[in-house]
Amino acid sequence: MDRPTASSQDSFFMERVVSLARQAAGEGERNGIAALIVRDGEAVAEGVNEVHLDNDPTRHAEIVAISRAGKRLQSPDLSGCTLYSSLQPCEMCLSAIRFAGIDRVVFAATKEKVAAKYFVFPKISLAEFQAAAKAPFEILGGLQEADVLTLYREGDE
């Protein structure tokens, strides 16, 4: 199978995600992770990590964005959407992405180059997650990775 490649649209939306992540980190709230959901070339919803707001460990940026996209589109089915994230989605977020039917995931920082704290099941690879899924979905990682690595290297986002 061919490795997916980034499009100019991917670069455009990843710039937005990187900007959101940096902005959130600059606010000093330990929430410098950002996600954006796109359908048909249009940004549908975005989110940043909100774990610290309600002490809710499930309020990762990806899940916040999925929740907002479902509300905006008035459907839990996000088929045809791409999720962009500043950090490789964790196992919980990957599950939520698949429950939502999101077909494509593009992210910046890869698991191998960030602090271990971001992954509870570090031995589960993206390839294994893809193989176990009910339906195929595309993953493209490492896009603009250098732009966000300093946010996640120590786990102090």
C-alpha cells in the first residue's frame, strides 16, 4: 500500500492547528494540544485540550473537536471528515475518531519524538490500530512536526 502524502490543503489546515497549539500553550494553561476537523475543504470545528478546565481526563483536543463537529453538523457521523492534530492522537482519541467515522487523520508530532506521558498503551502501533479497525482509514503523521516538538518533548504542554 502506498504511503499517503500531504496535500497543500493538509499544509494549510496544519498551519492552523500549529497556531492553535502554540496559542493555547502561550496562555499558560498546560493545554497546548490542538485539533481541527475539516469536511469538503471547510473547517467544521476546532478544539484544544480542556482536561484542566473541569479536571476531566477525556477532554483531549481531538474529542473536544469531535464533540463540536457533531453539534455543528447535527450528527455523530463524521464520515468524510479529516481530523488534524498537533500531536499524534492517543489510543482514546483514536477510538473516538473511529467511533465518529472520521476517515483520515493528519498530525504533526509523532509518538516516537514526544514525552511518554501522552500514551497509556505505548506498545500499540498506529499500524496495529488501523489493522484492527472495522473500516480502513488513512493516517499521515509527522506533518510540520518540527514546528511543535518543543511543546511536547518534556510533557509540560
